[in-house]
Amino acid sequence: MKILSGIVSLATVAQLSYATAIVAPRDGAHLDYGAVALVAASELLNRGLPDSPTNGYAPGNVSCPATRPTIRNAASLSTNETEWLPVRRNNTIEPMKDLLSRANISGFDAAAYIEKFRDNATALPNIGIAISGGGYRALMYGAGFLAAADSRTVNATGKGGIGGLLQSATYLSGLSGGSWLVGSIYANNFSSVTTLRDGSPGSSVWQFGNSIFQGPKEDGISILNTAEYYKNIKGQVDSKKNAGYEVSITDYWGRALSYQLINATDGGPAYTFSSIALQDNFKNGETPFPVIVADGRAPGDIIVSLNTTVYEFNPFEMGSWDPTTFGFAPTRYLGSKFDGGVVPTSASCVRGFDNAGYVFGTSSTLFNQFILNINGSSSSLLTEALASVLKSIGQDNNDIAQYSPNPFFHYNPATNRDADVTELSLVDGGEDLQNIPLHPLIQPVRHLDVIFAVDASADTEFFWPNGTALVATYERSLNATMANGTSFPSIPDVNTFVNLGLNNRPTFFGCDPKNTTSLTPLVVYVPHAPYITHSNVSTFDPAYDDAQRNLIIQNGYDVATMGNGTVDAEWLTCLGCAVLSRSWDRTETAVPDACTNCFKRYCWDGSLNSTVPANYNPEFKVAGVVVEESGSGKVVPGEVVAVVVGVVVSGLMMF
Ligand SMILES: *[C@@H]1O[C@H](CO)[C@@H](O)[C@H](O)[C@H]1NC(C)=O
Ligand SMILES: *[C@@H]1O[C@H](CO)[C@@H](O)[C@H](O)[C@H]1NC(C)=O
Ligand SMILES: *[C@@H]1O[C@H](CO)[C@@H](O)[C@H](O)[C@H]1NC(C)=O
Ligand SMILES: *[C@@H]1O[C@H](CO)[C@@H](O)[C@H](O)[C@H]1NC(C)=O
Ligand SMILES: *[C@@H]1O[C@H](CO)[C@@H](O)[C@H](O)[C@H]1NC(C)=O
Ligand SMILES: *[C@@H]1O[C@H](CO)[C@@H](O)[C@H](O)[C@H]1NC(C)=O
Ligand SMILES: *[C@@H]1O[C@H](CO)[C@@H](O)[C@H](O)[C@H]1NC(C)=O
Ligand SMILES: *[C@@H]1O[C@H](CO)[C@@H](O)[C@H](O)[C@H]1NC(C)=O
Ligand SMILES: *[C@@H]1O[C@H](CO)[C@@H](O)[C@H](O)[C@H]1NC(C)=O
Ligand SMILES: *[C@@H]1O[C@H](CO)[C@@H](O)[C@H](O)[C@H]1NC(C)=O
Ligand SMILES: *[C@@H]1O[C@H](CO)[C@@H](O)[C@H](O)[C@H]1NC(C)=O
Ligand SMILES: *[C@@H]1O[C@H](CO)[C@@H](O)[C@H](O)[C@H]1NC(C)=O
């Protein structure tokens, strides 16, 4: 329980609540709810590059490049990102023309508009997508959203489909459970959600049926048996320790996660996050720019507050835009002994520290509990290893990821809270309550116009979101010191969210450009809601069979498309209006009437109702999936489904 104290959004984990539908039981065995869609056969299945110089989990010394790695200050974008953006921009033109034409905004020729400004990047819409934390629930809900947004998904560009939004986006961020999704997609060479979901023989990727405690059940390229699995994990982490690096529980956790998320032998111990930058599809601008978020935990602090330093990992750099650290290190050279922003000539350069699993493990340290919970009797080897780490770092630090050597040692000593320590402690990106990774996307240097905030937070008693994450980011933006130039639209209190239903359907914030600065993005909030199944599973549920996984993904797809337009036939039009809104403002284009109507419907209008609401327990938007004898799920629109809600109050959390 210790690490959870002070984390308001998780206060309810002490109550293991569950909701069960009569028609779709929580463990509703084998309804093989077929494919969301199959992915075009032409999709390449090449994986990310193993790039650690040791060819294993341990980092290794390498000779420094001609220009030695340095820490740069955060006043601007990196040269790498600046050079990458126009390459990406070119690739977003056709997808945007296609998506916005399909949006069919009456009286507006979207294709002609995009064509007219195609060579003027500053005029065109700049789109970001942010996937929240929330464990496997967030991974699967976010996966449904991305499947719907991905033009490679079969039918995603059909009637009511939002396919192509992903291809039109410039940035894609993930945090905690959302970082597992983003990390898995990129570590597998930008595989589509449907490819990862459907898996392949001998691969344990996205096999969530066997929990992280047991390891993969497949004995193909991945594994073996539980004992071997533990032994492999321990061996990998030992290799890092033996190479002279401090290890934390997160090393073990990141390795365990990788078996499920990276389609490579033993979870790809040599796969690095920076190797994304070496992949052709990224280099050619065929993917959005991935960013993963973690929080800093300053020395001596146990509770992470809203003004903690927020760190990001991207393929080029790791660091923070905040006025504290205000610097970035090259991701590929993490592990090098930086001092005062340089690697002294006496020190070697190091690569392989930025292991991909370690990065998404860092973003999700809340789940270190998963690995700590491994039963002693199943593996005395691993249990002893974990105990020895806890002994050296202390119980209070069981939820940190240790970045030792600290890349920001002696860097910006006047403001950097971590300047004097040789070990930088990072924790779960949601611990400051900003559970949607908006921070990287509201940086003014990135000029985002519209951000899709995909929220699977478990704020309410039944694990639905209530806007807490948006409120946190808004509040932080009001503190001029911490905001450091960032700007966020006005967000109402959480009671208003529930009373007005803003957490039950997509809602736009910051619609009126006159009520914001030119740097404030429009936020399209896409809260997790029940369409076809009770997808509000507990954050700490560690295992899901394939049928349940597919249903939750499908449910996310339906949230993203509002049931392919069955809930609102104009949803795609309205989404198009949100995407174009800031661009129109800049190019002084009149807002089409169709969009004025959309904005009346989807924009928060500033009204409040702060009365404490009754328990939020939403009904299905479409209908529960009927479990049929044949085993094929069927959606019956309009059907009313009875819901039995059970609440088990238990002192025991999670397991
Ligand atoms: C909203 O969520 C927070 C936790 O994030 C919770 O403390 C609060 O009671 C919730 N309020 C409503 C109205 O759902
Ligand atoms: C695609 O849409 C067609 C027509 O509505 C439908 O028959 C088919 O099952 C859909 N395919 C998938 C994979 O959803
Ligand atoms: C980033 O830019 C630097 C300096 O221009 C260059 O040396 C390096 O190769 C680039 N990194 C990547 C991954 O492209
Ligand atoms: C983008 O495409 C145009 C042609 O449409 C080309 O002239 C330009 O060089 C491309 N820019 C980049 C950075 O690829
Ligand atoms: C590009 O678009 C911006 C509006 O965003 C406008 O101010 C600028 O003049 C345009 N530049 C060119 C070269 O057309
Ligand atoms: C996993 O990797 C193997 C070997 O490279 C490949 O054949 C398979 O298609 C991959 N599976 C997925 C789901 O990407
Ligand atoms: C964070 O902000 C609070 C006030 O909101 C302040 O009391 C506290 O000292 C701040 N913490 C740090 C580390 O700046
Ligand atoms: C952000 O913080 C840095 C470092 O403290 C400072 O130099 C910079 O002026 C700040 N930027 C803004 C816009 O406040
Ligand atoms: C704003 O943040 C600074 C730095 O953390 C903190 O010292 C200050 O108390 C905060 N101000 C308010 C009003 O919360
Ligand atoms: C929406 O379309 C997708 C893809 O064809 C399909 O799988 C899904 O069942 C549809 N949803 C509804 C609510 O009809
Ligand atoms: C407009 O801005 C004011 C002041 O920041 C804020 O109180 C109000 O809620 C905003 N209105 C909307 C609709 O965002
Ligand atoms: C405000 O919300 C409360 C609680 O949900 C509700 O009973 C009340 O009718 C709402 N007030 C207005 C003016 O809508």
C-alpha cells in the first residue's frame, strides 16, 4: 500500500469494485469476438533494431562520437526533431485531405484547403494524440482508439470511421499503461494494433491471458516455463548490475513487461528506445513522433506533487521542459557519466542504457507491485534478488526507476532539484495526477493545434474517468512558474464533469480562440465509456483472456467512432471541425455553419454545476455484446442490458 498513499486517483484501489453484465460476464469465456479488423497483408512486420552494444540488457562502453554528447537547454526543440518535422509534415498531407474530406463538412472543400496550404506547415493543423495511464485497461482502451484512428485497420475509413487520424498526427504520447501501448507499437516497428492483437504463432506479444507473474505460455521464440522466465529476467538484470550499474525494481518490471510487449526472443533485451530513430519508417516520417512521460521524484520526497518535474523520453532525447531541470540528454547516450552537461574526456560514452522495456517500465513504476508480488515459493532466485534491491534502496524507493548515473548531475544547479545527486529517481508518469501525457504536447515550441486526450483513468468508484487528469494539467498551467510558457484551456471541476456528462462523451475544451492565447491547443477529450462491454476493469487486474482483451479493444474503437456514427451521425464531421479550428483561425477562414453547430454540441460552454453528484454508473451506449452459443459476439443496437454491480470492499488491494 505504501506507494499508493497520497495518490488521490488511486485511493479507490483499496476497494476492489467490479461491474458485471449479465450478458457479458467479466470472465465470459470464449466469445471469439472476431477481428476488429484485419490488417492489410502488405504491412511490414519487421521489428525494431536491437541496438545495445552488448547485444543484451547490459549497457556497454562505446567510443564517443566526434561531437561528444552534451545536455542542451530546453529553450527550443532539438535539431533532430526540428529536422524531422518537415519530413513528417509531408506524409500527413494526403491522410489529412482524405480524413477531412470524409468528414464532409458542408460548404467546405477540405481537400482544396489542405492543398492550398500544403507548402506552409504553420498554416496546417498540427495534431497530437495522448494515451492515458490505467494499466492494461488503458492499454486496451487506447488500442481501440488507435485502431479506429489507423487507416490500416480494415473498415476504419468506412462509414463513420475516423481512420487516418493517426496518419495525420504529428505526435503520439503515452504514459504508464498508455506507454505500454505506444512503446509496444514502436518497438515492433510501428505495427498496427490489429497485428499486435492477433499475434502470431510462437509469439507472446499481447498475450495477456498468462499474467506477468507466470510469463508467456507460448514456447516459441519467447519461453519456456515460469521458472525459466524468472531465471531469464534475473539473468538480464544481473548482467546490468555486473556491468557496474545500480538497478531498481523497475529493471525487473521492465523486463517482465517486455515479454508481453516486444515480439522478440526473451522480450528483446537489446532493444533500445533510441533505436526507433534508426528505423526507416520513423526516419521517413511515416509515423508520428512518440513520447513517453515519467515524473521526477526529488531527493527526500516520497509523495509526488503537481509541481514535480515532468520528464519525457523521445527517440532523440530524454529530459524536461520544466523550469527546474530545463534540459535534455541524448536518449542513446543515457548511462554516460554526464557532469555539468558534458561527458568529461576521462569518461567513456555508454549506450544501451535506454532499454525500451526500461523506458516503459519507468513510466509505469506504480506497477512495480506486480513484480514484487511474485510468490517467494515460485522463484527463490528472483525473490532474493528483489529483496536485495529493496535492502539497498529502501522500501520507500520500491517504486522508483533509478537513472544512475544521473544525466543532469551538476546541470542547471540553481534550479534543478536533481543537480546534486548522482542518481535520478523517476516514477510513474501519473503520480502527479496528470494521468494523460499532455505535458509534452502543450509545449509552445511544439505548436500543437489539437490534442486528442484519450482518458482511461479510474477516477470514480467504478473505474471510469471524471476529468481529474485534465483538471491537474489545467491547474499546473495556472502556476506561471511551473507552466513555464505552457498554456491549457479552461477546465471545470470534476463534479461539473460528471453532472454535465463531460466525462461520458467526447468533449472539446478551448474552442473559442478568442478566449485563449494563440498557443493554447484545442483539447478533444475522449473519455473511456461503455459501448458494448464492461471495459471498466480494475487498474490492477493483471490478466485478460483473448476474448476479453478483444472486447475491450472493440469497445475503445466504438468510443472513438461513437459506434461508427450510430450514436451521432455527425461525429466524424465534428471531429474534422475540431482538427481544423485553430488552422482556420490562423488563415482567417470563416468557420462553416456545420462546424458552428458541432461546436455548440461538443464544446464545453463554460457552465458549471459543482454539486456533488451521485455515483457515476453509466449505461451502455450501444448495447452489451450477446454471448452466443456459436461463440461469435454480436452487437444488437438499442438493446437494453441489465447490469449487476458488485462492490467488494477489501483491505487487500489488487490481487
Ligand atoms: C473524481 O475522481 C477523484 C479521483 O481522481 C475522486 O476523488 C472524486 O471523488 C471523483 N469525483 C467525482 C464526482 O466523480
Ligand atoms: C467491415 O465492414 C463490412 C461491411 O459492413 C462487414 O461485413 C465486415 O465484417 C467488416 N469487417 C471487419 C473486420 O470489421
Ligand atoms: C541527431 O542530430 C545529431 C546532430 O545533427 C546527429 O549527429 C545525430 O546523428 C542525430 N541523431 C539521430 C538519431 O538522427
Ligand atoms: C515535401 O514534399 C515536397 C513536394 O511535395 C518536396 O519538394 C519537399 O522537399 C519535401 N520536403 C521534405 C522535408 O521531405
Ligand atoms: C503561412 O501561413 C501563415 C498563417 O498560418 C501566414 O501568416 C503566412 O503568411 C503563410 N506563409 C506563406 C509563405 O504563405
Ligand atoms: C513476431 O516476429 C516474428 C519473427 O520475426 C514474425 O514472423 C511475426 O509475424 C511477428 N508477430 C507479430 C505479431 O508481429
Ligand atoms: C509545490 O507547490 C506547493 C504549493 O502549491 C508548495 O507548497 C511546494 O513547496 C511546492 N513544491 C516544490 C518542490 O516546489
Ligand atoms: C522556462 O524556464 C527557464 C529556466 O528556468 C527560463 O530560462 C525560461 O525563461 C522559462 N520560460 C518561460 C517562457 O517562462
Ligand atoms: C507554483 O510553483 C512553485 C514552484 O514549484 C511553488 O513554489 C509555488 O508555491 C507555486 N505557486 C502556487 C500558487 O501554487
Ligand atoms: C463499427 O465498425 C467496426 C469495423 O467494421 C465494427 O467492428 C464494429 O462492430 C462497429 N461498431 C458498431 C457499434 O457497429
Ligand atoms: C473563458 O475564459 C475564462 C477565463 O479564463 C474562463 O473562466 C472560462 O471558463 C472560459 N470559457 C470557456 C468556454 O472555456
Ligand atoms: C446539478 O447537478 C445535480 C447533481 O447531479 C443535479 O441534481 C441538479 O439538477 C443539477 N443542477 C442543474 C441546474 O442542472
